[in-house]
Amino acid sequence: MSEAPVRPAGPAREARPRPNAVVAVLALAGITVSLMQTLVIPIVPELPRFLNASASDAAWAVTATLLAAAVATPVAGRLGDMFGKRLMLLVSLTLLVCGSVVAALSDSLVPMIVGRALQGLSASVVPLGISIMRDELPPERLAGSTALMSASLGVGGALGLPAAAFIADHFDWHVLFWTSAALGVVAFALVMLLVPESEVRSGGRFDAVGALGLAVGLVSLLLAVSKGADWGWTDGTTLGLLGLAVVVLVAWGVFELRTAEPLVDLRTTVRRQVLFTNLASIAFGFSMFAMSLVLPQLLQLPTQTGYGLGRSMMTVGLVMAPQGLVMMAFAPVSAAITRARGPKITLMTGAVIVAAGYGLNIVLMSEVWQLVLVSCVIGAGVGFAYGAMPALIMGAVPASETAAANSLNTLMRSIGTSVASAVAGVILAQLTISLGGATLPSENAFKTVMAVGAGAAALAFLLACFLPGRRPADARPAAAPAEPAAESVH
């Protein structure tokens, strides 16, 4: 379905890039983009007042980012394979800076939504960075570097929360977005200076119809999932969007199978290694995000409930921050297991650790240190899993399709987090107590969400059992053709 990699004519480059510099810059870019996920969390309760809008309308400042990221990730991945991964990385960072500036200048709802949507369009930075690493780094550096790049998602999110809380407490809220813009400019400049453009290109024609169909299907699905609790799960709008998503995505799949140069090569995605990695990614995305929903609420609920700890948003950020550092610290451990036993074992190990972390959370939730411990355990498991997924994907697709394949895998994790938000929202809304006239989630509600999170990790483990057991892809030179290896997974 895809063309062979196209390499520019001319002599080989005289100097290879410095691996340490490439890895450091790409990881910084990943952290910068992941910051946008937690950037507005400290100010969400105040957004209606800041923007002179209702709470339901102000929530679009969060939803717009989710929808834009879902649409942009697979499209940017395909464009990166066609025209250059570094080029699309720079475009993504430019969109991040533009979105941050628009949000920083906004005092009303519409420009804020526009700015947040532009920020969401930069979400493809991490999968593009991983794909650049495959093309540019020596084989022995690939496993550790891709694990570190994957961990940047958690690092940025975890460290961004306390930083955003501090800025929101001590400065005007617009400073949050000016800070994001400044970091984006720094990342852009460093990529320009230190990251080379990959010579591996697929060429071909961009599938505009496929991109439009996927955008409509994904937006319909994620909009229904993210807004279903507010609109009502049996509301006509919710059901209509879900129905539209099913119809459009089925038609899109048929179209992609009949297109010579599809946006997503579905024949590649149904290969066993790719398919079960993506399914496990959905389960892991669900499991990881469940913790992000439970721990902040437990920390902030009043102590009068008997299980809330009555802490500030700043404390929430400080409790969650070690998780990101643990993810980064375990990246080389994840890489070592991948090199020794293969990425399948690394993924299964991560699933077991995450499930154990949720089990601990069910019995350890009464002290701050207990929640720090739980977040670190789960963070270690997520670090293992997120380090293994790129190795599994890149071991099963041609070199000319790595950006598109990694972007699709990132999209699967995002779908998992969206579903987690919806499911946890239903559970927390149904199992409640009354305190001082206010309705709050009960202790059993939180324990139920934790049990569901553990179940999602167990599901990821079971899905990983169906992966072929073989050596990781980083044993293969980055420039070598990948097609024979890809076929060997059947």
C-alpha cells in the first residue's frame, strides 16, 4: 500500500547528529507539548469568571484541545512520513506557540477556545520525535531514547501541574500561556539547531478525503464521550453523535482499504503486533488517566468526609510531580528489559506494576505519603509500558510509515483517556454522599474507580499476551528496510 522510502539524491551527510543532543532536544519538545494538558487545570474553576462565560461553555477550553489533538495526530504523522518528520515537528511547535499567544491575549471565550485548539494541534510532537529517533540514532541508543521520549508525556503533565498552580496563585492567569509560548519558542529554536531532517520519506499523495473522514468520525466519537455526562447519555445529541461516529468510521475504513495511498494503512494496523499494541494502548491510556482523576479529588475533598485530605491545588501538584520523575527514571530500566527480553515482556511488566499500584491505592488512601507512593508505583508501570509501545510499533511497520504508525498509537492512548474520564465521571456521579448540602463522591466511588483502573491494566496484560515474542526492533539498523521484519509477525 505504501511506497518505498524516498531518499534525496546526493552524497551521504558527512556528519551524523549528536545523539545526546537529539534526544535531549526531542524530549524537551515532548515535555513542552505535554505541559498543555495540565496547564489550565488550576484555573478551570475560575475560567467562567475569567472569560465571562457559563461553566459549561468554559469547559470547551479543555474539550477543544482534546478534539484538535485527536484530529491532528494521525494527519501530522502521515505528513511527516511524506514530507519530513522534522518539518512537521517544527510546524507543530509553531502551532503551540501561536495557540499559547492567542490564549494569553484572550479575555473572552472564543479566542480562548481558538488558542486551546491550536495548542491541541501540536500533540503529534511526541510520536514525530520517536520516529525521528528511529531514523537518526544508532541502533544501540534507540530503545532507551524512545522510552525517554515516551516518558516525556508523563513528565510534562506531572511537573506542569505544580508549576501551573504556583503561577496561577502568584501571577495573572495569562502568565500561564505566556510561559507556554516561551517554552515553545525555545523548543523550536533547539530543534532548528540540533535536530536533522530525516532522509526517510514515503512520498506520494496526501489522502485529504481520508483525513476529513477520520476527523469527522473522531470528533463525533470523542465529543459524545467527553460531553455525554453533561448532556445525558440517552440524550438525542449524544446518541446521534455516537451513531454518526460509527457510520463515518466504518465508511472511512472501507474507503481507506480501497485507496492506493491511504492516510492510515489499515492492512498494517491489523497485523498482530500492531493491532494488539494499539488495543493495549487504549487500556493503558484508560488506566493511567483513572489515577489522574482520583488522586486530585481525594487530596482536595474536605476532611469532614472522613477520607478527603483537605489539601490545596499546589499540594496536589507536588504529590503528582514525583510520578513524572519516576517515569523518566525508569526509562533506562524499561529499555534494558526491552533489549534483553523484548518489548512484549516490558509491556507486560508495566501492566502488572500498574495493577499493583491501584491495588495499593484501594487500601492506602488516608495519608499524603500513601498517595505519593501510589502515584510513583503507577508511574513506574506506565513508564515501562510507554517505553515498550514505540518499540513494538516500529518493529512491525516499514521505516517509511513510522510517524503515521506512532501517531496512531498515540491516538489510541488518547481514546483510552477519554473513555476513562467518561467512565470515572459516571461512577463518581452515581456513588455519592451529602455533606453540608453539597453532593460529593463517596469513598466507595473512588475505590470502584481504582478497581476499574486495575482491571484496565489487567486487560492490557492479557492483550500483551497475544503479541509475538521476538527481539525488539532496535537491533535493526535504522536505515534498513523494515518490510521483511514487519511481515514476520504473522
